[in-house]
Amino acid sequence: MPDQAVATGGADGRDGARSAPSTRRAAVRVEGLWKRFGEQVAVAGIDLELPAGQFIGLVGPNGAGKTTTLSMVTGLLRPDMGRVLVAGHDVWSDPVEVKSRIGVLPEGLRLFERLSGRELLGYMGRLRGLPGEETDKRATQLLDVLDLAGSQHKLVVDYSTGMRKKIGLAAALLHNPEVLFLDEPFEGVDPVSAQTIRGVLERYTASGATVVFSSHVMELVESLCDWVAVMAAGRIRAAGPLADVRGDAPSLQAAFLELVGAGGRDAGDSLDWLGGQAAR
């Protein structure tokens, strides 16, 4: 297998605060990314350039390779081949610089469950190198905005699914990253929590930051995203501004089904035994 290429992006004097996003480069650039698990090819040589300062959706059916792609892009999984640049820095040759610039809310989030929500944020902020006073101030603000102030001293192990997603989002935002990666952030979340999360993300992107999130719920992506990449069978089928990907289709859902070749499936007579309860 060929060695991974190495990026040449240099330091830019970050001091812990996010600098204004550059219009001259992409927030994320993916080049020739491959990942195989045994005989199964999960990601098949994708190339992708994600624009800075936008709400970006990575969509696809289950098993399309979305989670594997995001795991490689964020440094959680090493690719077999290819490279990923975040704000001009290579994820694998310059991991410390990249990790200072990104926030991640992965699928199946693992948290320090024997800490309270407040303690978790305090720990994560200090781990990121933020001063204690600044960490505590940001934690207070995030807990308030995400409607977790009343549960801040409760152990994370006792949090509901929606509360865990919100405290995970707070931890990912605490250091004010340039790019935020979210894997199915609304999965299993009640409508009230989902609306709260959505409001925080919209405010975040309005400041010039970039959000990249995966989902298979087209209605959600269509209502949130400016830019979309459609993935199926480990490959990118379409990518660009939402209106361009949707094209002449009546909705993103319709365009998506056509792109992934999943339209018009009919059970026909194969389930003729299903239903007919009244005849029993």
C-alpha cells in the first residue's frame, strides 16, 4: 500500500481563539481516501473539498461509509491510503495542530460517566489548555444555553440520550473550534433537545465556523444545510450547494433516492402473508 502523502501547511500563530475563516482555502480537503475492513471496502478513494463557514451535510444510506469517512477525517481511524487536510494541516502528520482546530461529536459517544456535567466540561477545558477561569465561564454559558444548568451536578451516567448529546456537544464546542464534526447528532434526541441543538449550531455557523454532520434524514439536512455531499457504497455520488445537488427534483429526498439508485422498491407479492388480521 503506498505511503500517505504529507501536507506542508505551516503554523499560523493561533492563540486559542478561532481566527476569521479564510476564503482562500477549504475548511476540509480529502484526497484519495481509502479504507478496507478485510474484503469489505468501506471508503473507495474519495476526493472531497468542503467550503469554510457553511453548514455541510454528509448524507447516505446505512452502510454508505459516512461514519468511517468522518472517523478518518477527524483522526479517529487511520486510512489505508490518502490524506486529509483541515485548515491546511494534515490530520496524520500534524495531529496536535488539527485537533486544536476541530470539535468532534462521534456516534456512540463515550464520556467520563462518573463525572457530573459540570465536572466533565471543567476537565475537558483544562485538558484543552484553557485557563480554569475561562473554562468555567464557558461551561456555565454552554450549560445554560443547552438547558443543562439544572442537571449540571448530576452524574453523566444518569443523563438521558438527549442530555448526553447536549453535554457532548458542549464539550466539542468548549475550545471554540474552527470546524465541528457531528455524526448523527439528532439520532435518538427528543424534539425539544433537537431544537436546542439546532439553535446552537445555527448560531455557531453564523459566526463563520464550519459544521460537518452526517445523517440519513433528508428533511433535516434540507432544512439545515447550505452544502451537501451524497455518499453511497463508499463513494461520493454528488457534492455541492444544496440547490445544485437537488437539481430539478422536488426535494432532496427525491434527488437522493435517484443518486443512490434506491427508487421504486416494491415488496409486490413477496409479503402476501403480511396483514389481513381481520381474516383470522
